[in-house]
Amino acid sequence: MTAHRLPAGGLIDRGRPLGFTFDGKRYQGFAGDTLASALLANDVRLVGRSFKYHRPRGLIAAGVEEPNALVELRSGGYREPNTRATVVELFEGLEARSQNRFPSLKFDLLGVNSLLAPLFAAGFYYKTFMWPASFWEKLYEPAIRRAAGLGRHSRQADPDTYEKSHEFCDVLVIGGGTSGIAAAREAAAAGARVILCDEGFAPLDLPDAANLSVFMRCTVFGVYDGGTYGAVQRLTDHLPASHPSARGGPRQRFMKIVADRSILASGAFERPMVFGYNDLPGIMLAGAVATYVTRYAVAPGTNAVIFLNHDDVVPNVQIMADAGIAITAIVDVRATSSEAVRVLSHRIQAPVFAGAVIDRAHGSTAVSGVDIIDARGTKISVPCDLVAMSGGWNPVLHLTSHLDGKPIWDEAIAAFVPGTLPHGMQVVGAAAGCGINANIQPLWLSGQHPAKSFVDFQNDVTARDLILAKQEGFAAVEHLKRYTTLGMATDQGKTSNVNGLAILATETGKTIPETGTTRFRPPYTPVALGVLAGPHRGKYFKPTRLTPTHDFAVANHATFVEAGLWLRARYFAQGTEDRRAAVFREVDAVRNGVGFCDVTTLGKIDIQGPDSVKFLEFVYANGWNDLAIGRVRYGLMLREDGFVMDDGTCARLGQQHFVMTTTTANAAKVMQHMEFCHQVLAPALDVCFVSVTDQWAQLAIAGPHARRVLQRLVDPPFDLSNDAFPHMAAAVPTICGGIAARLFRLSFSGELGYELAVPARYGNALAAQLMQTGADFNITPYGTEALGVMRIEKGHPAGPELNGQTTAHDLGLARLLSRKKDYVGRALAARPALTDPHRPTLVGLKPCDRRTILRAGSHLLRPEAALTAANDEGFVTSAIVSPTLGYPIALALLANGPARIGETIRVYDPIRNGDVLADIVAPVFHDPAGSRRHA
Amino acid sequence: MRYSALTVLTQALRGHAGWRPAWRNPAPAPDYDVVIVGGGGHGLATAYYLAKHHNVGRIGLLEKSWLGNGSVGRNTTIIRSNYLLPGNLPFYELSMKLWEGLEQDINYNAMVSQRGVFNIYHSDPQRDAYARRGNAMRLHGIDAELVDRDALRQRIPYLDYDNARFPIQGALLQKRGGTVRHDAVAWGYARAADRLGVDIIQNCEVTGIRQERGKVIGVETTRGYIGAKKLGIAVAGASSLVAAMAGLRLPIESHVLQAFVSEALKPLIDTVITFGAGHFYISQSDKGGLVFGGDIDGYNSYAARGNLPTIEDVCEGGMALMPMIGRARLVRHWGGIMDMTMDGSPIIDRTPVENLFLNAGWCYGGFKATPASGFCFAHLIACETPHKVATFYRLDRFASGRLIDEKGVGAQPNLH
Amino acid sequence: MRIACPYCGPRGLEEFLYHGDASVRRPEDGGAVPDQAWTDYVYLRENANGPHRELWYHHAGCHAWLVVTRDLRSHDILGVTAARDEA
């Protein structure tokens, strides 16, 4: 045994042994272990294979910066690839597997890549695999992709749930080390609302106070504008799947923390030394070795060589020695070793090689010795099973650079320290560069084996790659990173960026600050996409808005359709009816009897005030001055660029009181636009308006018998007769014995029609009442499909025609544009391209054979024209089979359309194999005189 | 040195001692016949095609920092020509054709991968809108297919077919669409342009545009004055700032667009997929990272980073479309600055200032346009007339109303 | 990013919708034929890399239109007023 559990000590609970498996083999650890410490305790030192060369790799670190020990955790849909063994808390039954190896970790066929490494130098793939071109997708790329990647995704839907929360505080403390705890204590004692987040799971010594919230297993991963911090708390990742909290409870929580001040106490990461074969298992960061000893009571080896260039390592070496690890040699880069190292070497009886470096390590799947080059240049081979290295410490300043803060090079400690900070942030402790790298003498590249001196372990970027990239002109830091992939792996260069930058600086003969700096993008450590989405997936991706007659529709077997966020009844099938039969029946009912349909989803805006008319004059393109009280008018709204924005109706209920409707799709947009017109463009107008879409249930009641049905609902003495309440009339009667209502005589279907609005809570009751009241007329609820069919038969433009690319002229509505007033869109609607008579304009189409269906999205060409884009003259916007006419019809936008009525056009739909000739007709197919709505 | 498998092998045997810089690092000349401002994809492609196809004399390209640091190095690498309007279709199809022959042309493997682009639809009107688009593509001689739900499920089984808030009904597919290794495009064009004699000058920021009697005569830079007979600006993201040096205001807002990459995974997603009921699209890189994105943040910015609401929106869209990605981990997100125009379409045109040419307004779709943009801008600068596939990209279209508004949202850049 | 709505207090970005440059002024008269002033109003924008006056809409709050002064380089918000008070 080389790595082993120490007989005493550590923060593990030896009374709670935990069984786990790695690559199928059973092991035991203790509560308080990480997967990494438990593996080491079992002398498992080979834990993964590297990205490119598939080299055997072991643990380097003990924390989140670990680049090598990535494993697949759990199984089935719960499988989590690329999980750092150093941050996985051990639990009973944990399953882990090594990754990126075939067939096994010990014998990996792609280990041959290591032999081919001379070919696979930085950027080699940009220079080859180009011939023949078609082989890229077929041959080269699939092979490269299979070899690349790391862990395997399960390909199954994530079975876990996630949640989100908003947190607010005066002071956010990031990191629960000595500095963080001191900061949190002080801030809380001063009365501030404090949140402390710590990514670990070791208990923290903090007082229990109402104004201090402590989130463990919680990583602050990003800093955003306005004092907003993104954090993820892991709630059940440390529990076996059978644990009650892990079943049903959310796996993780995404916290958006808003803080006035923050204190970054994130500590520092130790830098590896870059020397030959420095990636062999058993070569570790000195601080990590000490952590395994003190926290987990694991000795990662028995015979250690120490490689250092500063004095912070000294206490860690003492820890190793105290744990019984034999210190075979201390290799100190500095020509004259420091007092601290000399005292240490004397105390632990270890030889010091001052002014020496490690040239290379030896070993196959674990380190077995090193070659030291001493101050005189003599090579000394020393056997060992552990190399504890430290090239100094890098402050963990990631979060300081998320808002473009640029770290500054501090020559005294040979490290980057935080530069400009986000507003309200203070950095303390090692993260600020305090108390680190005592008496450091930087060494960036050691020994004579650059091709096997790894800088970025996970991406297999060697010192030679960096030198080669520079040689090829990729000497800007960003070029270097992108060309070599330095720092682009899952660890985002936590252990490699500074070493890489320094090696580049050495190569270019520049200082480190001249060469560049390291900045970090969020997230600080990888974040599961699931937690960022929280509960918003599946049916809960977006809210679902239900109409006030939804329960009625469900009870009447409606099939529903999504209309924006709304769920609307599409049709009400009876018995075994299919969609077409149901829609035909519903249309027939409206055309020949009576039907009703929920139109609540249309936007409703209540407008009041002395300047209401002036305001309507401004926002609508048509005129409103002369609209009498009790009348409704169709309204057309343009955008300021002259294109049609929306249409609807507006009723005048009083001298200063109007009710506007918008299309369903544009309800919010119109509201926003009107607020803009009022607050920004015309604040002097004395008008108020509010959306009442949700307050009123509105039902269209249409068909020859509509009046007779309605008569039975409306309270007397209200007169519904054609003379008293004609087409486009509006009133506020009561119904059903005193229920306040709004009644409009409107017709979207072309039949005698009304729209009746009641307070939303009466929606279902009104629908039920209509069914009862109209039973003897066989009153029929109809859905959006029949609604749409009838509007196409009537040639009313709707969504497909109001597509934001059409003008009033295109829709045949040019006559509505007022010439007497200023209104939004007037000026730019007069631009040449918008008034061009050859623009595609609304027409109707009927297939010449009156049989073949037409499809929306088909393009229109002259029958004899070649099938090319140059001959494209328009397209079909809406198409149906007309129940009323008994054959297919369509609305279309056709160049110079109205002038071509009577001609034949080719309706071309190659993407669906459609190709049919159609007659160009006027866009109103049913009751063109419009007499039925006046009945 | 020509790149090939043979040279890679030879160099490997020689310890790679023979590799030379991919491009020279020349000092700026006192003047050039044509100066291109902007060492991104479009500027480099422009310089390359100018040198290759047009006899315009000496060409200098000025980059304020390092080549490819703008959008060409920050995008999500997708190429496609699945546009709707006649103003766009021939242009993007030219771009696609140039992509298809790019690597052999410039002798650089940019990993052009025609993996297909699926635009998912979720309703009948959306299907018909995609049909309209697909038919327009077909009429322009571009491949397009409509894939129904069953066929889509066969091809991409891991979408949420059974529990989606907005049911998946099918997709518009362009098989020739795909991805390209973005950095390699900048490097490949740079190397190819350099080999044709273009001076590529990095760390040379333009600080002023010198005019004489309404004509451009050169640029002030951080490395001194450089004379120019013709000046082409290709600095998307900073177009308003550079144009302002010539006294021009543009119909452009600068917006931030975020992009995202996950940890590297073994092959999982073998095509490009866009969500039709939210803002999300995704592909997988050759290295294994899932590369994805969504909508722009929606406010003007010159800071290349965004905020949490968009990040959440993108991830929500992703989980709604393919709930398997919940356990993939985001490893990095970043932002880039987009030239958002008032109709969502680009500008390749002369300007009111003589000898000043503008290539701008690529919104969030400039990467796929890179070859055609360079090709057409080179043509414009050399011939002083628009290339036939770029005749709609005029500055005066806003006054005339000849807009190219694919989405139909009008003069509101953050909605395009 | 957080915007201090004069009516509602500081609120997160997700409650607001962005409109754009607040410096443009709608020409007085609709006019029969659009002139340059109209094209400029609808299509040209201030877009300098520094403090920027811009319109935001508090759509998930009080529906106020706000004029926000914000530095486009840093996203720092330098001031917020109600648009109706600016006119």
C-alpha cells in the first residue's frame, strides 16, 4: 500500500462506514469523506484518462480546481458525467465510473494517442483532414468526436426537480474559510442582514442569529449587474437516492442573491509545477496532500519528494511528516533556501536540494521516482511514490473579473490579485493576495521535457504546445488559449492559466503584465442546466392561461389549442366525430342556427378621460371624432414605421368612456404601445386606460337565432331589436336578473352576431346558461377552428395576414387611413415602397378544380412562369376547406392582386408536394354584400 | 507553407521546428490603396477576396486588438441559408456555397460540418410559416424539407414529445446547414490573405477618419496616420462608433448576445436544433461541448456580457425542448456585441462620404454570412457597385421603405 | 441589472422591457410625405459607448415608461426618471 488511511485524526466519522463502487469494484469509506479521499484511502490512484492523449491520471487537488479526477456518478437518468471526485461527498451506495477510456481504465486502447502525440501537436487538425471535402462529415469528424468529449451523457430526461429563489441581504459573504467566517461574524454583529455561502460541507463555526443565513454546499458562481449574484445550492447531491429528501425534493436550488455589499473570501488555488511527466498519478499539489492528511486522515503516499519555490509549503510538509510520510527530498528552486525550509529540513530530517529543479518524473501508471537537477547541474534520481509540489498560490479572484474587472500582476508575490472590483465587493484573505507566496521565486517551466510537461492537465496542453503556438504567431493570450485549448476544459484553467501565461511571457521575452492577464467567465464552477431552468420545463415551461369558460369546455369535451399562453377550445367533438366533422358542424350551426364561442382572449382595454377621443385619434389610423355613444367601430393601428400593428374594435360607452379590443396575440403589445403613446409622446392628454382582459369573460353569440337566444338572457326593458340595437351597437345592459354586462353587436363570422361580456367569474355559468337557454335552437359551442374558418370565409385579416410585414393597403384597408389628422404611422406609411401598387395585396383563391386543397405557405406564380424566385408573386396566408362553399378556399397576398381577379394563378408548395391552379377571386367568399350581419 | 497531412507528418518527425507564423506581423505602411478596418471574420474575408479576385493594389487590414476577438470568436458557429425574404436568400446561399468550398480554397481546416439545421415548429400557423420559408428556399434553389412529427422523432428522439407545454409537431430542415469552427475561420482567412500580400496589422486601433473635401483620405490610428484611397469598415459591434468618426449616424443599436457551452461530452447531439416556442438553439462542438444560445439580452450595451434573466430564459427553453440536458453542466457563458439594425438585416453599401464603404448591421447572424459578406464587400469596394446578391442591403432602404424585415417586428432592434 | 422605478422602488431586470434611445423626438406634424426628420426619428439612434439615455417600460410592475441613464460600457445606472416628466 502506498496511499492509505491513517489510524487516527481527520474530520471523518469512523463510526459510519459507507460502501461505494468505482468501476464496479466495491470499496469502503467513511462519512465525511469525499469520493476522492475515499479512493485514496483505498489506494486507488489511477482515476481517469486525459482528454486527448488518454494518459493515466490521478488526483492532483482536493477541491474544485481538480482537473483530472472526473468521473461518471450514479446511473440511469441520474448519471452525471464529468463530476470531480474531489467535491463528491461520499454516501452509502455511491456508484462512480472512470470515463474516456476503452475498454478499461488500466488498459485504454486510445492510450496509443500518447505515442502519436508528436502528430497531435497544438492545432494539427486545422492543417489536415481537408481532402476530400465530403470526408469530413463522413469519416474524420465522427472519429474525432468519438475520441473527444469526456463523460457519457445518459440521453435520458433529467429525472430530478429543481427550484429557484430570490434572496436579499446587506452583506453577502462568499466563502466559509477563516476570513469569511470572521467577516460574517462582524457584519452580523453590526446588525446587517448577512448571507454566507460556502461550497463545502464541513460545519462552520458561526453563531445562530436571525440576521445571519448560512448556505452550505452553495456555490456563488457568477456576479451580474446591480449587485446580483448567481448561486447554486446542492440540496440532495450528497444523499443516496433512497433518502427521503432525495425522493421528491428538489436536487438543487438556484438562488438569485441581491446584495448591497459582498465580501469575497474565496481563498487561493495552488499552482502545479510544470516539469517532465508531471501528470503521473501520485504527483499532487502540496496543499492537497496536507488536506487529505488533516481533513480525511489519508496519506496519499509513503515516500514523498517536495518541489517548492516559496515558504507557504513548510507547514504542509510538516503535516505530511507528522502523518508518517517519509520526506525523501525537498527540492527548492531558490538558490539559497529560506530559513523556514532549513529549519523544516532539520526538524524532519529531510535533505534539501537548494537551487534545484525536478527535470522529470518516472513511472507508468503512477510516479515511481524523479530526476532532480541540483544547483551544480548534476542529475540525482530519487525514488518516491508521491510528489508534493507547489509553485505558489493564485488568489481565487474569478468573481472579481465577471464584470470586466481586470486582475493585476503583483510582482512581490508573483500572482495576479484582484483589480477593479464590482460595485460593493471587497476581497479579503488569500483571495486578495494577503499572506501568500512568502519568499517566492517563480519557476514556470522546469526541466528539459516540454512535450511531456503538462500545463493544462485536462486538455493535455503541454509547454511544447504553448511554445509551438507562439512560434506559429498565436502569441496573444486569447490566440494561445484558443489555438492550444489551454484553460478551456471543465476546470476553466484554474490550475493552468497563470502557468500558461507565464510560459508564453518567457517565450516572447515580455513581462507577464505585458503579455496579458487572466480573466474568468462565469460560472466559477460548472452549473447543471437543469437548476438554471428551475421548475420551468414540461407543462410548466410557461404559465397556462385558462379562459373563464375553461371548465365548461372541458365538460363539453373540447379539444384545446395553445394560443400564446392561452389554452383555447379548438373544437367540441361529439361522439366519434373527427376534427373536420366537428368544425363543419359548428360552422353549420352558426351559419344556420346559433353558436357561441369564448373570445375572452382578445385584449380588452378600458379607456376613460376627457381626452379619450383625442387619444384614440392618435393611436388609430382611422377617425373617432364622430363615433356616437353606444356605437362600435373597427379600428386599425399602425406602427410608427407605417406597417399594420393590430386591429380590433372600440366601443363608446359614454362621453369619456371607451372599450377597445385587440387581437389575442397583440394584447400586451398594444397595451405597451398605448402607454408609450401616452406617457412618452402625448403626456398632456388627460386619459387613463387599463387592461381588463382578465376581468371580463366575453362570448361571441352568432347565428340567425342569436337575437332570440340573447333576448331570453337580457333583463328587460333592454330592446334588442334591429332598430334599437343595430349592427355595431354597444350597450351595458344587465342579464340574468341583474348581472352587469357589456353587449356589442359585432360579427366576425358574418352572421347576426353579438359579443356579450360579463364579469369573468360568471364565464362558466354564462356558457352553461346559454346551452340551456338556447337548447331549443340547438345552440352549439364552437371553438377557434370554426371561428377561423368563418373569418376566412368572410375575408377578415387575422394573424397570418397581420404579420408585421403588411400595410393597410396590402390588406385592402387603405380607405381607413385618415387624411385629416396626425396619428402613429401616418408619415412613414406614405413611403414609396409602402404605397407601391405592385405590393402583394389580399385576394381570395379557389382551386380551379374546386377540389384540391390549398395550403398556407404555398407560393404564387403565373401558371406559365418558370419555377424560380424571380417569378414568385406572393403566397397563401390562410387556407381551409370551406364548409359553407363545400370546397377549399384561401386568402393570399398577391402582387397587384385586386387587379388580377378573374385570372388563374399557380399555387406552388414544393415542400409538401403541392402544385395546383387556382382562380383569383375577391377575398370575401360568403355574403359579400354583408346583409346577414344586419339581419 | 502549404498545410496537408504530409506536412503535419514531416513536421512531427522534425520536432515541429519548421512551422512558421500563420501570418506575418508587419509594421503599417504609410498608405494603402484599400484599408479595411476590422480584423474579424468579415474584415479578413473582405481582405482575402479583394486580394484574390480584384486588382486593387495594396491592401492593409487594421485590427484594434487581436485577430478574431469580436463576434467571429464568440458566436455559436452555426451556418445556414434558411431565410424567407428575397433580399436575404441569394446572399446567404452564396455564403453557403462559399462555405462548402472554403477549406480547400484557403487551405485551412475550418471544420465545416454540414450536420443539418432543424427549426422545430409547434403549431399549424408556425408550420405554415416554415412552409412559406421552405418554399421560398426551394424557389431559390436551396435545399429545404418539412419533417413531420413522426419522422422528427425517429431522427431526434430525445426531444420532449409527450409532455411539452407547446407540443412538437415537426421541423423545417436544411440539411446543408451546420456548424463551422469559428476561430479557424478568422485564422484561415488571415493566413490566406497574408499569403496574398495583405498587411494584417494587429493592435492598431483606428481613432479617427481623415477627410478632405468630403472624401476619405486615411485613418488616424494608435500606430500613426495611415493613408487610404478607399476605406472599408467591417467592425460589427462597434459600427456606430467608427462611423461616427466620419460623422455618420447609423440605423443600428449595439446589443449584447450571450452564448453558452457545457462540459465536453461524448457525442450526444449530431445536428443543430432550434426551439420554436422559446429562445433556444443548440449544437455540439467537435470537442464535445454543447454550444447553445437564445435571444439577445435586449438592451444596448458595449459590455460583452449579459445578465441572469436571459441565462434563465435560455436554460428554460433548453429544458422545455430536450429535458435530458438538465444534468449537463454549463462550463462557461459569455457575451458579444451585435450591431442590431432597425429591420434585422445587414448593410453592405457605400456611404454619403466618398471612398468610405460600410459593412455593418449583422445582428446576431453575422457568422454564417462571413464568406459572402467578405465576397460582396470586396466587390463593392473594388467595383463601387453592389454585388448582385447584395443589392438590397442599402442604407437608403429605411427612407424608401424597402426594408428586409424577416420577423415583421418593425424598427425595434431588440425584437429582431 | 436592477432599475429603481420611481414608483415601485428597485426591481430586477426581468420586470422591464427595453425600448431604446430616449433622445429622439417625434416630429410635430404627421405630414403628407415623410421627410428626413421622420426617417431619422424612427430609424436613427444614439449609440455611443458611454452614458446613454434610454426608454424602459415597467411591464411587470406599474406600466410606467422610464427614462434611464445608463453607461453602456459598464451597465451602471446613473439615473431614472418617469418619461412623462421628461416630455
